[in-house]
Amino acid sequence: MLQFSNNNSFNISMKDKLQKYYKTLAELKSLEGISNLLEWDQEAVMPQSSVEARADKVAIIGKLMHEKSVELDHVNLVNELSDNRDQLDPIDQRSVEVTKTELEKETKLPTEFVEEFSKNKSLSQQAWYEAKMKEDFSIFLPYLEKMFEYTKQYANYVDPTKPIYDVLLDGYEEGMTTENLKVIFSDLKNNLKEILPQIKTQPSNEVFQNKDFKKHITKELIEELTAKVGFDYSRGVLGEVHHPFETKISTNDTRINTRYSELELQTSITGAIHELGHGLYEQNIDPKYAHTSLDQGVSLGIHESQSRMLENMVGRGKAFCTYAKEVLQKYYPIYKDVSVDSLVNDLNIVKPSFIRIEADEVTYNMHIILRFETELDLLNGKLEVKDLPEYWNAKMKDLLGIVPTKVSEGCLQDVHWSMALIGYFPTYTLGNLNAGQLWNSFTTKNPNYEKEFSQGNFSSYFNYFKTNVWTHGTFHKPAELIKQVTGEELNSKYFVEYLRKKYIL
Ligand SMILES: [Zn+2]
């Protein structure tokens, strides 16, 4: 008996091993949900004075997650399952593959580093917020220096043989390299430089300005619009934050967020529709993946394609506006006298501006190219963090011909770097390119979409993307997915064509 019990591990079947793997995965997913909830709460609800106590809590959860994921038993189990992948079905195979890839990074990070990094991210976010409010870059400077230092250390731990930026990119967009991106972005930059001077949009009719908008009314309006497109409020929430984002707490708890202004309505609505795109993706992953590591969007570039396609190609289109005008005037009767054309015009003004999240869909990509080039220069030592404000302004002048006068409109506008999200910005523009290609595929196969959208019927859109993109979660790799849906490798052709058709032809 004793001998049998000592050799017990040899007798455990693959089924039992899988069960053990999924049990640990479930615990890790719960911890991740708790961490996401704490972060959502910090952005949406938490009183500011609680920031240090919250940083401690976030750090402890981060530590627990790290320790749990790198436990020797779990690591050995994942490796063993991976070595015997031929015996697994395709879903288990892919789940193990995704876990193994993540683990390979985690196991290389010392626990103290993870804890320290996590705590400093929370403090850094708070410093960023204060610096932005006070228009004082010096408040954020020491924290930002730390974030770039930690990021370099992180990349060195993960893979010291690869360029730092390649390691970072790979974390967001599997397989993407700096050299690849340089090619794609320089091609896009050339096209944008050619397109931009040819675009002649009308000035704003100010239909979204200064109308004394009430937060609670705008919130109801947005809930109606987003539910109509397909957001399931029995499994989701619309929250209020300073910088809009989407997060998933669990399979049946997806949170989209926007911000409100009494003076201006457009950014509340377009921000919410953008996050709705992320939310629909997360809410509509096949439930059969819920217990696996495939229960999330496959990459940031694909995720962003879903948000930016919904925001720009759908939400700023005439068909959607025809429907939205009816909803707008229900909540704000002043919209009775506003024409659909005025709405469309004001949603599609192309003009260089300071704030990325408020930029039009054409100049937006210049904002991303600016951040991409800045990150590279900060990481390769061509630029010191202390010189960032001046550097930023010079780049802005070069790419968009304008110079911000406040840091809140310049290098302090985005939360990303305060959270060490470096190498993340390029995925927004990759999202645009994916969106252009996917939108072409949808509109080709659904020629009646304009009529349907204008009547508030989004079922063709919902079903097309649920079937072809959302339901698959992380099952297909990004490049495979795009090829499978559109029949082509990712390219910029369709996005550039879309811009030309909409603004020039
Ligand atoms: Zn987004």
C-alpha cells in the first residue's frame, strides 16, 4: 500500500491532471477578478484619501497571484500537460498553451519585484492624477522615471536576449516586433500625410456643446443606446470614471465606463460606445471557454478593432446617427431641431487637436505614432524623462502642427504610462487597421446594414461579430483570426481606403 501511495502521481490520469490544472486556474481567475474590481473601484468610486491603503491591497493580491501561478506543482503540471498535448482536445490544448506562455514570463520575475512594481504602479497613478490636476509635471516625474526603470527590468527578466520593446509588444500583440511596427507605421504615416491636407470638413454646428447636460439623464440615454446595440445589463454595468475603460470581473460581470460633462455630450457618448465594443467582445465569448484561459479577447489589437469599429465606423456613421437622433431627442428635447446631417458633421470633424481620446479617427493615428516614437526614445536612452514635456511639444508640432500650452493637454493626458503600460499604445492603431479590414468584410456580406442601423436594428452586426470574432475568445491567434474572417493577412489597405472613401471621394 505504502509503495502504491508513493507512486500515486504516476497513476493520475490526464483527466485528473487537467482537473487539477483547471482548479488552480479558477483560483487565479478569482484573484484576477478581485484585482480588477479593486482597480475599477479605485477609478470609479474610492475616496482619494484611501489611495495608500488601496495600494497595499492591490499589492497583496498581485503577490498572491504571482505566488500561486509560479507554485512548483502548478508549473510542473502545466509543463507536463504541454508535453502531452497530443492527448488533449483542442480547447484544453490551447488553454494550456496560453497558460504556459504567461507562466514562462511569470516564473522569470522575482516575487519581491512583482510586489514592489505593483505597489509603485498604484502610487504612480495617484501622482499622475495629482500632477495632471495641478498642471505640474514635476509631481509625476520621479514616478514616471521609476515606471520606465521597472519596465526595463521587467523586459530584462522576461527575455534579456530580445530588444526591450519587442518583449513589451509581445505581451500585448503576440508575435509583433518593433521592426514590423516601424514598417506599418511609416506606411500609414505617409498615407495620412497625403490624405490629411485633402480633407475639408465643415466647422462644428456645436450640437453637442453647452446645452446644460445632466449626468443622470445622459447616463440613461447611454444605457438605452448601448443596450440596443447588444450590451447585456443583466451581466454588466455602466460606470463613471475619469479616463474611460472596460474591465471584466468575471464571466458574468463586464464593466464599461465613461465620463460625463454638463457642457458637452459627444465624449460621454462616443467614449461609452468605444468601451461598449470592448464589452460586447467580453460578454459574448463562448461559455464553454469560461473555465479556461481562453475566456478573454485574444489580443489588444483585436480588442481595439472591436471598440474602434463600433465607435467610428458604426457610431459616427449616418445610419447610426439617424437612429441615435430619436434617442437623443427623447432625453434632450432640444435635439428635435437638430438635423441628422448636423450630428454626422459634428461627429466627423477632422482637425488636429491635443487630446488623443478626443481626436478624430484620421489624426488619431498621429497621436499613436507620437507615443510610439516617444516610448522608443525613452527606452533607448535618446530621451530623458525629465525632458519629456518639451520633447512632446516638438513632436506634436511636427506631426500635427500644433503645440499644447498645458501638460494636461500634452504628455500628462494619458493614464497609461503611470500604470507602466508601455508598448501598449501601438495596439490602438493596429486596432484601426484590423477594424478597417473587418468592417470591409462585414459591409460586403451585409449590404443592407445602413437601412437596418437607421431603424435601430443592430442584429446583423451583433451576429456577424459574435459568430466570427467574439465567441472565439483566445482560441485563435490574432493573425489566424483576421485571416479566417477576412481571407487576408493584416494590412493597412482597407483602413486607408475607408478613410479616403469617407472623407475625400
Ligand atoms: Zn479601447
